[in-house]
Amino acid sequence: MVNTNQSHVVVIGGGVIGSSSAYFLRQAGYRVTLLEKDALGSGCSHGNCGLVCPSDALPLAGPGAIGKTLKTLFKRHNPLYIKPRISPRLWFWLAKFALRCNARHMLQAASARMPLLESSLHLYQELLEKEQLECEWQKNGLLYVYKDTAAMEGYRATDAFLTKHFALPAKRLEACELYELEPAVADDVAGGWYYEDDAHLRPDRLMAEWKRILLEYDVDVREGTEVFKFKRKGINAIGVLTRDGIIEADKFVLAVGAISPRWEKEIGADIPIQPGKGYSLTFPRPQYSPRIPMIFPQHRVAMTPMQTGYRLGSTMEFSGYDKKINRRRINLLKSGAEPYLREPYGEEVVEEWFGWRPMIYHGIPIIDTSPRMDNVLVATGHNMLGLSMGPATGKLVSELLSGQPPHVSADPYRLFHSK
């Protein structure tokens, strides 16, 4: 551990980003308090599809993204749905998103995302060995499966892009090759593209393990502790106000995901995040369960076969901080998987879930110091990749706060102090 003379850090937010940050800060020698208003890992870190996937480096904003979705944008059966309403903030976000839908900005975002994705994949494997993580980790790769040949051929440009810029080629599989690799696919799929180095895990088991590990390292984990504001002195924060009183510390990390915009006045900067509502369904493993996770790009649905369960997830709904489960949206998960798999889901639903993803229009996370308080670091905006980027983000947070050389460049993630 780095000798920090037991300097105290408070981490606000108990999702995968906050938990990872707390872990690496403790490894650096800090005394750490982790504050979570609900239960650790109860937000978007709970019910996602558990993919750890450098292959998903491309942002949503890319060439053709607007044209592909504009005609069906407000239809409830579309995987991407925007609830019609008067919201200048949302429409400003969408306008900024549209301006990013070009090759130059796509490469910029992918180049920023890839270091966190690749680093996290390696860090997960190190944590598995060092901390004996029991999170149903499997490194079986990831399949992009297509129903028709034209759509499958359309992925060739993406494969060429990732190969050229990141040396990340996929293996193209015709229908017979795909079936040989993964017999659970339906007979009439066209084929797919295979990234054999991707991995997956069970998110709720991961978060349970994070809690165990943090407690073993004497991190003060306080669940059910909502933070309302910072207590400031000059350009520094000296504490946070909670329902139980003020908790003082030397440094602070704000890692609250999709609700980050509610902290704009406190940190003194705009946080251009919209809550992108995603859903998942968890089943017992079907009798004819696949071995390899799959994404079905034509229907925007993902499938993850976990050791103790089976999950369908995805869709993107911009409806603000709506806490209702939209039956039409969640039913898209089942109908979206049906064309691709012999047995697309289990007999009964174990859990229906939704979560708000912290969607930022350019697709690049924010890991930067508050403009108002020099000792407050904001870590948010990981879009749909918080679990995939969690360990690398936590390590970078620790390095920035402790003044250690960063293991990846922090420059791409500096929204508030961009050069």
C-alpha cells in the first residue's frame, strides 16, 4: 500500500464504480468510508447482463445512428424509445448526440473507452486470483448473432474498424460454423461474429463479493445512508451531510451514476447525463442453455448464460427517472430472443428488473475533479459499460487522488478541465 498517513476518503455511491474505487483507495493506504443510500449494488450494477467486453468499444453515436432509428424513435415496440415530453435538457442532449454521429467522433470515443475496457478485463482476472472472487466468472467470448445475411454482412465495416484501430478482429462464422460452436442457436440464423477473448459474470454475485472484500479490508460500508450535500471550506470539501449527521474526510469521490445531474450545483459544473432505462429478465437456466453470451443486434437484445441463471437484457428508454416497469418494453426482451435460440428463455421469470444507465451523449466516462472543490473527484457517465469498466475506473480514481502515475491516461475523461 502507498503510505497516505491514513488520510480519509469518503466514496459516495455503492455501485460497481464506487465499490471499485473504494477497493483501490484502500489498497493505496487510505481509510475509506463507502456511503450508499440503498443497498450496495442495488442500482444498475445489479441486473445488467454482466458482460466484460472490450469488443463493445464503439459508442452509440456513430455514422448512420440517427437515420437508423429516426423513423421508429417514438414507437413503443422499438428497442430505443423516447417518451414524448417537454424537456429542454433531453432535447439538448439529443442534439449533442446527433452532432457526434460521425466517424471522427466515433473513433475519439472508442479510443477513450478501450483503455478502460482492456484494463478492466485484466484487473478482473487479477482480482479473481488475489481475492478469490466468486462471481460466476466465465471467459467464453461473446457472439454477435444475425438473422439474415445482409445484416450480418453489414457488421463487416465494424469489424474492419476495430481491427484497424485496435487490433481487435472478430471471427466470422457462417451458420454451420456457428451451430458447431454453439448448438443452442436456432436452425435458421444466418451466422455471427465471435470475439473469443470477452468474458462475463453474474453482477449481483460480483456486488456481494465486493461487499465481502471491502469489509475484510476494514472499509466502513454504510448502506441506507443518503448524502444530501457537501460541507465546504474555501475550495475544499470538508464533509458530507447525511441523515445521520456530517461525515468529515480529507477527499471525496462522487460515483452516483445516472443521478449525477442532481449534484451539478454542488460540484459547480454541468453533467450532461440522461438516465437511459434498461430492463432485464432473469430465468432459471433453460434445459438447452447456450454456453456463450450473445448479442442480437437486429433486435438489440443480449443474452447471458450464467452458472446459476439465465438473463435477457437491453432496450433503451429515455423517460426520465420513471420507476415504473413498462410491460411493452420488457416483453421486447423475450420476443427479441425468440428468433435466435432453440430455447430462448426459461419456464418462469425469477426477476424482472430495470435500471437507469448514466448515458452521456459522447459515450466517454467522466473521471475528473470538481471545478468547485479541489478534493472531490467525480466518476460517472459509463453509459452501458459500468461493469465492464469498473476496476480500471476504480484504479484510476485511486491513482488520481493519491498522485500516483495513472495506469491509463486520464486526459480523455476530463470533462470539467478539458484541454
